[in-house]
Amino acid sequence: MYFNKVLHLSVFSVYFFLAGCQGSRDEPVPAPAEVPASSRLSELLSDGGVSGYAMADAPRDFRFPRDHGPHEAYRNEWWYFTGNLDADDGGGRFGFELTIFRFALSPNAPENDGSAWATNQVYIGHFAVTDVNRKQFHVAQRYARGAAGLAGAGTDPLRVWLDDWRVGVSGSGTGFRLQAGDGEIGLDLILEPSKPIVLNGEGGLSQKSEGAGSASYYYSIPRLETTGLLRVVGSEYRVTGRSWLDREWGSNALSARQAGWDWFALQLEDGSDLMFYVLRELDGAPGPYSAGTWIDAGGDSMPLALADVAIEVTDRWQSEHGGVYPAGWRIRVPSLGLDVRVLPVLDNQELVTTVRYWEGAVDVIGERDGRPLGGRGYVELTGYDSD
Amino acid sequence: MPVLYRASAGYLLRHPLQLALAILGIAIGVAVMVSVDLANQGSRKAFYLSMDALNGEATHQVVGGPGGVDESLYADLRVRHGLQNIAPLVEGRVAIAGEDFQLLGVDIFAERQFRSYAAPGNIRNDVVAGGRGEGSPEAIVRALLVTPGALLMSAGTAERLGLSRSLPFDLTVNGGRQQGRLVGTLGGDVDPRLDGIVVTDIGSAQAWLGSRGRLSRIDVKIAPGEESAIATLDRLLPDGVQLLPAAARTETMAGMSDAFMTNLTAMSLLAMLVGVFLIYNSVAFAVLQRRDLLAVMRALGVTRGQVFRQILLEAAAVGTVGAIAGVLLGSWLGQYLVTLVARTISDHYFAVTVSGIALGTLTAAKGLLAGLLATLAAALVPAAEAASQAPKLAMTRSTLERRAGSLVPLLAAFGLALTMLAGLVLWASGRSLVAGLVALFGLILGMGLCIPLATGALARLFAPMAGRAWGTASRLAIAGVGQTLSRTGVAVVALCIAVSATIGVSVMVESFRASVSDWLESSLQSDIYVAAPGGHLDPGLVAGLDDIDGVAAYSTTRRTWLETVESRTRLIAIRMAPGSYAGTRIRGGDADEAWRRFDEEGAVLVSDAYAYRHDARRGQAVRLATDRGNREFEIAGIFQSYDPNSGAIVMSRQTYDRYFDDAAIDSAGIYLEEGAVADAVMASLRQLAGSGRELAISSNARIRELSLRIFDRTFIITNVLYWLAVFVAFIGILGAMMALQLERAREFGILRAVGMTPRETGILVSIQSAFMGAVAGLAAIPVGLVMAWVLIAVINRRAFGWEIGMQVGASPILWALCLAVVSAVLAGAYPALRAARTRPALAMREE
């Protein structure tokens, strides 16, 4: 997952208002103003620039739980939870995504002590559930200002909330509790880490394109043992599974040469995890800043560069809303002896908004050093909607 | 029966002036009706449209007490209880370039479901210059949230005010001068509903209005079929906060001006009534003039039914043309009237901006139908008369007049019965405004029907006297009026009704004005009044009043609304200064005791109107929705007031503070020390306020003058309407005199032949007119006074609950007499001229 996405999101998030897309994807979505994605991006880049914001331009001394909390001086930030869940009674398999984004609209908060509503902070939330057995995908989104108690984030104790969607500390004090609901879907999950925090990039500084500051601070918790309740279309399931947390913040804009990205977060049965993102150039080729992290069963991590990984697309899926997404991959990491196939549990896990993206649960089947190896994971694909 | 049609058409076309007068009479009657209808509807529609725009898709609204709703409730509903279909709102007024707008502080993230024009994707900035990327929805959201003073308005308004995106401009909110910046235009540029609205972020609105922590209301959207959510939400609300259906709330607000509009409609019907007389006049004349022709037709085999139908058809044709002209005229007149009506409604009830009215099918149809029906009703009697024509040669004029003569006492008896019936309705109809108005019409019509009898009697009485005093010509003239009652009677009735309306209305307005003026005199006790235009006074400023040299004491006032599902009640909280008690007149009972309870026991005072509306008496309790829940307050007394709303409740500031979380003060009244100079104190006040705040500082005399000016403005419409009625009556007299003159051409011919000079003939006609005017004027006095009494004691009381002392001055009566005589003489001038020009030979050739 990389930085471009924040920018992209900050554009399309606004279109959510127009799209009025709430509830499941079955709802019709009105067409947006006809502006090519690339020009929207450039508009955004030209708008205001990054001067005045704090920049991710130097290694950082990460401290927790402080850094779980918000960094409002930076332009963008997110708390990104994804996971694969099984119903305890064997009655279903599910994927979920609960993300809360934070955006600063200006480097400084407006000077207005006459109102608690005055702020430069805006929060946007995405909540999606994949119902594998029923072959259904549900999505909801929210947006609110980070003021007047409507949305925000705090460090001690950690809490991030937007309306009644909230991320808090679990009862044990070491994990998280997620609560969200909208229409047909809802969840109340406890996530307990079974691996330590992993700093991606160079000690958590993740370079996205050329130049100092064209980077973000990026850490993950690759394994969160998950239990709780999941509500889908009138049924409530007691579920167990495994989640992944991505945390990222920064301020810089991305070069206009990049068309989108493919992000993989795979949790393998041997206890190891692989995260990798491919930044696609406009011509479709993987860009030089594509990178990832390998985390072994003991929690030790190792950065991966583009040269370490070979990814080929094995299948494609045509969205009924336009655009062709990759829908199957073969990923090889020769240095690790890894060779796996990554297959979506459901083709249609596309978040249908004006600027669409695909974020979905996947199965992993393959081998490592000749021994069979399976797993599950989440994949995100952006920049395919304008094809 | 083409021959009959041709005969009718030929007749009408040969008498173009008469035709024109008949058409004009109907047209004006219809025009007044249509224009009042348009003005009422235009104002009402403008109100609904603006409420529509303000409410958006909200089905319900969470409202609190005078201080609004605590904003933490909103976050609580959203974050703790997960409610989604709600939006916070902070409302106020903003002045830009001297124009007043509704200021709407919104959370743009919640607007999509409520006010689509303020939703991010619909906001435009195509009319304002902007750099690259500035037009994106995101850029507008960003601008609205982080640009100081950012606001949105309709493209039309921005253009009219000459505002551009590049330059900040001054605006005034709550008396404070601020800088505004246009960051986009509201969606739906052509939508006139948006013309009066300025949208800003809720944060700016709170800061400008000084209402940190408070919301004006929370909009709620409950989908059909999810009504159970209403009860759920209701349970989540704290004491003093209630959930009201948006539509009912709008209706309650709109209902405040109902009485005012009903009164206007009644006034317009008065004009129509006068018009009916006029039509009767024209049709009756047309029948009289053709009595020979009709007799011949009957002799040729045309049946009674055919004649009857023919006359009605003729009337219908004229009525249709007149009604169409009236609708057109009315829609033109309505454009002017609506401004007057809207201004009055804005003065007294709620802000209304009427940007234009369109003639609706319903209004047009109503006007046409009323015109046509009135014409047919008025033509019924003459048509029957024409049908009764025997199939032989001419019935003589005298036969006809004899017949009319026998009808006159019958009419008078009927009129008397109608008057009595109307009196009975008045007495028995309790508090119904409409019944009161119906009775008023009954009274006027009933008394009007007695006038022909009175006219005849007066003519018989005065003819010999006039003969002795001024000679034969005047005797002939006056006796002539009595002998041609079928024509003159109607004209006199029309004039009398129009003139009595002027007496009735002027006496009512003068009495009312005197009462108001007197009341203002006593209630305006302070020497200087301070208020923030369109907002509240700065608390710091009020606290600083004591330190100003020359200020002996001050009182403060907070005027606000208390809402329930079915009503809006004006609540006034007053902190009295010592000595200001005298300013409020307590009716009946022990005033000192009332004040003691008011001060010490938390009792309230209610206004006349409130007492009338709610049948409230001293010692009873009123139940009010306070921020501490529903509470009962004892009524310590009833006070004199001319509040145009449905009445007011006054409580002491101390009591108010105990039950409401609202520190706002709307105005302060300052009492000067002995020998202090008002101007110096005003200057100190301005200095205290500083340059950034606008204060309305007025002297006692100025407030009084302003109040009376608003009062007078309210009655401009009334004046316009009764002048129109007088004009209709004037046309009526003109028509009647024309008819008489034409009819009596032969008589004039003989008079000329026996030696009367043209001048004498002219004078004769003029005397007739003057006599008719005088009779109408005299008869109008009792009719007008009765009307005034009904307006004061019944209509105003029922409509507004006011108690007004009736005061009859000489001037409206003398003025009415003059008006009657002068308009009659003026109307008779042309007929007199024509009579004078009568050539004896020509006139008598028929013989």
C-alpha cells in the first residue's frame, strides 16, 4: 500500500458524497462529473502543495502506543484493518475491511475559538464485508470532521472513531477492539497481536518516489488473532480468524507517472507473512520504488525490493462498471524459496465508488522450498477503474 | 337564435361607453380579488419555498428551548447511538451589502441527505474565478472548512451583490462586522428559493453568532415505514428537547399569518361586492333601454324563457370579458400588492422574500368564476324583469318605476331581516373569524338594502324644500332621484358601501393607532434602547452599561419562541429596572401583587392576545416546555399588548434563567440619570461597543416613531384596497348617471323645449348627482360606524386577540361625506355635460 493511495482517496472520498454510496454494492451509483482520474490527481497536486505540513523525510523514533494515535501535522493518515474470518459453527467464511482515514485540509487548524466545530481534520471510513459462501460483497462509508466529538483519534487509551465506528483497546490492553455497523453489515471484534509491530521500509520510513519527503511512515501488525461477532444480512455469526493492521502517515504528493498499485498482504500457514506492493507506471510496468517486507514466524522482518520478487498475473476479471482487474497471481520470492498462487475468494470485491478500487480476501496455495504451503490474505488494486 | 344574438351584439356595440363601464366594473372587482389572492399566495408560497429550502429533506426536527440544543447531543446521537440520518444546524441572520439573508451554518458532511444544494458535489464555483483545481468538490469542502469567512450563496445573489471569489467582503452578523469570502455557489442556480440563503460552515456560524456549544436544531430524516425510529429517538432526548415533525412546524409558523391573510381576502371581497352592484346597474340599464325592442320581440313570438336566457347570456358575455380583463389586471396589480403583503408579514411574522409571483390556474379560475357568477347573480333580477315584459308595445317608464317602487320596501324589509340575522350570527359565533367576517358582510349588505327606501324618503322630503330654496330645477332634480330608484338606488347603495368602508376602516385604524400609540407611550419607559441588529447583545457590553456615566439603571429583554407540536408561543424574559414596572399595564386586579409574584414567585404575565386565545385567567397556570422539562407557571396577571402574534408570555429574567439555558439578551433599555445628556450616553455606548460591532441605539422617541411607522405600513394595504372599492363605486355612479341621462334624453329635450337653458339642464343633472352623493354619504355614517365597531370589537379581537378602544373622530366622517358628494358630482360631470348638450328637436323626434 503506498502513498499515492492517500491522494487518490482524498479525491475520491469527496465523490462519495455525490455517489451517495451507502450499504451494499447493489445500490445504483450516480455517475460523477466526467473528469479523467489523472487530471483529478494533478488538480489535487497543484492544490495547495505540501508546504507547511510535517514531512516524512527522516528516520523516526517510533514509540507505542503514542504512534498508534493520530499525527495531525501530517496531511494523510490511516488505520487499515483487513482480515479473514470463519464462522465458529462452520456456517460461513468472510473477509472484512475496516479503515479509518484522516486528512488534514490545511497545515494549520483555522483560528476560531468561537466554535468546537472549527477544524482542518477530516475523517473518512470504509467498511466492507465479503460473504464468501453467499458470494456477496457489502460496502459502506462514512465521513466526518475531526471535531465536536464526531470523529477523531486519541493515544491514551488508543481510540479512533468516526460516528459509531470505533477502534479501541481490547480488554487485555494489548490488542484492539473494532466496532462498526451500517445497514446489512456489522462487526464487534477483538484483535490480539501474535507478532510484534513491523516497521516497513527503512526502519518505518517508506520511500514512495524520488526526493526527500516523498515518503511515509509505515508500520504493520501482520498477525492479529481475531474473535468476535459479525453481522451479515440478518444473520449474526460468532467468528474466529486473523487480521492485519497497516498504519501509515505522511504528507507528500506522488509523481504523476504512477497509474496505480497492487498491494498484497499474505498470512501463510507456516507462520510467516509477506507484504509487497507494486507501484505501476503509466505504461503498466512495475516502478522502481515497489517494495515489501518478509516477516518470519518468529516476527523478524526483512525488507524486499522489486528485484527480489517476481509477480505474474494468471487471471483477469472484467468489472461490470468498466475496467479489467487482475484476478489471480503467481508470486515468487526466489531468495525465500517461495512460489505461490494468490486467488480471490470472490471476483467481485470492488468498492464501487466514483473512483473505484478493489480490496478483497484471497487464498494462497503453493509451496516453499518444495513443501506445500497455503495461506490467506488481502489484496488491494487501484488505478484500474479508468481503463 | 341568431337574430337575438345579433340584436344583443348590435345593442352592446352601439353603446360602447356603457359596455366599457360594465366591463370595467367587473374587471376591477375581479382584479382586486385576484391580486389579493395572488399576494397572499405569493407570500405564503415564498414562505413555504424558503422553509422547503431550509428544511430540505428533513421529516422531523429536534428543537430545544430558546437557547437551542446542546451540540453534545448531536455527537451523542451519532457516535453513541449510531444515528445516521441527522444533521446539525445553526441559524441566524446575516447582512451583506445592506441586504438581509438567512444564515445557515451546516456540517457539509451531513448535508447530502438534507439540503442537496449544499452538498459538496452540487456546489459550484463556475461563476467565480478560480485557479486550477479550485472547482473540485474537495476544494470547496476544504475552503468551507479552513478558509476564514468562507460562505456559499446562490449564483444569482452573488451576481446581484457583485461579489467575486477573489475579494473578501464585509458582512454583519449579530451586530459584529466580519469578513466573508465567497468560495462557491449553491447547487440549483436558477432556484429562487435559494436567493435568501447564505450557507457557511457550522463553525463560522457559531463563532459569528456567539453561540458556541449550541445548535439551533437537529434535522432528522425518517424514511417512510421507519416510524418506530421516532419513538426511539424521542426516548434519547433530554428534558426540554423535543422532536417535532418538520411539516407541522412549518404549518404552525405559516399559521401565524392566517388571520392577517383572511382579513385581506375579506377586504378584497368587499371590492367584489361593490362590483356586483355595478354590474346590476349596467345590466338593469341595458334592459330598461331596450324595453321597446324586447316588447316587440315578445310580440313576434320570442318566449319569456328566451328573453331571460338572452339577457343572462348577454351578461355572461360581458362578465366573461370583464372577468378575463380582471384576471389580467389583477395579476399585474398583484405584483405590487405582494410586496406590500410580504413586507407586512416580514415585519410581524417571519422573513419572506418574494422574488416574483405567477398567476396560477386556480387563482385565474377562481377570479373568472367569481366574476361570471357575480355578473349572473347581478343580472338575474333585470333578466327576470325583461322576461316579464308583456308582448305589446312599450311599457312606460312610470309603470316600471312603479313596479320598482313596490320592490323597494320589500328590499328594505329583507335588508332589515338580514341585518338582524347578521347581528345574531355575530353574537352567537363565539370566536370564529370567518363567521365574524360573514356577519360583517351580512350587516353591510342588509343595511345597504335599506338604502333605496331611505333614498326615496329623503327625495320626497327634500324635493319640496329644495324647490322652495333653489327653484323648480332642483325640485325636479331631487324628485327625479326618488322617481328613478331602480337606477339611482343601486348607485347610491354602491357608493354608500364604498364610503362606509372608508369610515369603518379609518375609524378602526385610527382607534387602533391611538391605542397602540398610547400603549407605546406607556411601555417605552427607558430613555435609550440598545440592540444588536439581527442578533444578541454582547454580554460584555451589557455588563459594561453600569459603568457608563449618566446611566442610572437598565432593563434587559430576551424575546424568543417556545415550540410545541401545535403551537409557537412568544416568550419574553425581562430583567426589570427599578421603576420600569409602570411600563406594563396590568388589566384588572392588584398590579402590585401581580408584580410581587412575578418577581418573587416565578409567576408569569400573559398578553391580552394570549389570554383571549387560550381563555387564560389570572390565577391559572400555563404549562411550558422548559429546559428542565414541562413546568407550570402561575399567571399573575394579564397585560395590555398589541403583539401581532398569537400572544406572549412574560417572565422575569431570574425565573427564565432558572428554567432555560440561554444567556442571550436581545435588547437593553437604559434609564438616564437626572440631567444626563442622551447623546453623550449614546456616544459612550458606541465607544463601549468598539468599531467591530454594530449597535442599534435608539432614543425612546425614535422607537415609538419606528413602531408607528411599521403600524402604518401594515395598513397601507388596507388603504389601497378601500381606495379601489371607492373607485369601483365611482364608476358605478358614473354608470348610473350616464344611464339616467341617456334614458331621460327625451325628458331633457322637453325641458329644453319649454325654455330650460343648457346650463340649467347641466346643473339639474349635477344636483341629482350631488343629492345622491349626499344620501350615500349620510347613509354611510351609520353603516361605517357599525362596520368599525365590528372590525374593532369582533374581527380584530378574533383575528389577533387585541383589545382596542373605539375612538370616533369627526374627520373620517366629514371626509367620507365629502368623498361621497365629490365623487358623485365628478361622476355626474360627464352626464351633466351631455344633458346640457341635448338638442331638443333631436331628443324629441322619437315622439
